[in-house]
Amino acid sequence: MAPWIADQVQHLLAQRGHAWLLAGPVGLGQFELALALVTAWLCEHPCATGACGQCVSCHAIEVHTHADLCVMMPETAMLASGWPLDDKEQSDIDSKKRKPSKDIKVESMRDTVLFAQRTNARGLGKAVLVYPAERMNVYTANALLKTLEEPPGDVRFVLASEAAHLLLPTLRSRCLWHTMVWPDQDVAMQWLVAQGLSAVHAAVTLRASGGRPQSALALAPIADLWRTLPQTVKNGDTSVFKDWTPAQVVDVLHKICHDALALKAGAQPRFFDAQDVSIGGSWQGLTAWARSLTQTMRTVEHPFNVGLMHEALLLQAQLALGS
């Protein structure tokens, strides 16, 4: 477990509460902290620092089969991380009747409410983990509200979010709030090196992620490419993004735009070295580009033609940087 996650587990276990909301930007380990918390709640031999990691309960969570733990995630996230789906949902996806959902469905939440009302199987209570909580629509969130306010029996909840401002105020008010801790740069660097990155790549990706170590680890495959991206974008070369999702492209463009504006204001860039992001653009062009990228993020998951969207995004970038 990452050291900053372990410290937060110990802090949260020392407090009381039946529902926690773990809030912070992506890349700080919300899911890992939430899972460590529910594992400690259900552990047969817990201690002040968390779960024992050796008992039957800990093993059942590790292999995703614990009868008293309900994990609520979008189907895409469940499949990517190996958590089992309902038999019918899995059958529908396997038979191509539909694509996996990117949201937490209201039907799944209703099943979770029924889970909360059942007697626990191992005598150590029950736990519900919801991640990312902002993927609940208004109907899903409302299905949870009553149970969250008056939980039956010995069930506890942890909601982990990377955009807590999108949650219903009534949902936020029913939870104890925990703001995710940002690790020190030295701690994050040591952790990234321990994950197999070189010191050079760790430094590049940590800066590219804005100081968020788990996001930095996800950027490891493009560490060598990172510094060349601003000039690549200015040149309009879409080939480098051929295997990227539109959301990933928009994220990089946002960072380039941010740093270009920072340089123009006389500030230090955050995600790139100054010499790499000195690529031009007027105040008017860059601010218009920033507003457009913000609008694009609202529809980036729509089923557009990926290739055409990449071309449109880079053309927009060229116009902004050439203005």
C-alpha cells in the first residue's frame, strides 16, 4: 500500500461513522483507500493500522468473493478491475446485446439496498463501496439516500469520488467528508520508482500528472514522448494519438493550453518544462481554446468518430497556437 494511503487508513479507522465520502482529484488513490477501509472493517483480526491481510475475510476480498462486501462501480470499471457482474448483466455484455455501462445504474443500486437489508454472512457486519460516486445519476443517488440516512443493522458505506461537487447535496450531507491527502513529491517519487519507473521517468510523469502519483504511473508508457507533445500538437500530427481516447487527448490539450497561458502571464508552467511549451499563441486565441476544451469535456464520451474528433481537436489547437 502506498504510504500516504496507509496513513489515511489509520486516521479514518480511529474515527467513528457509518458513511464516509472520500473526495479529491483523480490520481490520489480514492479507490485504494476505500478498499483498504472496507477490508479493515470486515477483517477478522484488524489493528489500528488496518486489516491483517491474512484471514479468510481479507482473502475473500482479495479474490473479489466476499459475501458481505458490495462494490458499486460502472460496468466498464468492474470489468477492467476484475470485479464480478450480475449473471444477467454479464450474459448481456458477452452476447453483445449491449455495451458495458459507464455509469452506476439505478437497478444495481436497488440491489445494493436489498443487500444492506440482509443479515450479514460472516458476523462482522457488511460494507458497501461506491466508486466513482459521481457516476451515479440523480435516480441512482436518490435510491441510496434513505438507506444512507438510516442504515439497517451493521452496514457501513464508503463513497469515493474524483468530482464530489457533482454529487447531490443531500448525498454529501449524509456522509462524513474526508479530503484526500496529496503526498510529498519525495514520497511520490520513491513510490513511483518502487513501481518500476526510472528516476527520470518518475520525475517526468509526476510533473505531467500535476503531482498525482497514480495518474503519473498511468502515464509511464508515454514518458519518453511527453516533452515532445506541445510541438507535436502545434504541428497538427494526429498519428501520435491514434491509440488514445478522445478524453486522453483533451486532457493533454488542456495541460498544454494551461502551461501556454501560464508562460504568457509570466508564471511557471505546471505540466511541461518552459522550453517545451514555448509554442506561441495570443491571449485571445489561448483563452478561447481553453473555453472550447472545457465545453468539449462535457461531451467527450459521446460515440463520435475518434479519428475525425482527433483531427478537429488538433486543428483547433493549431489555430489557437498560431494566433
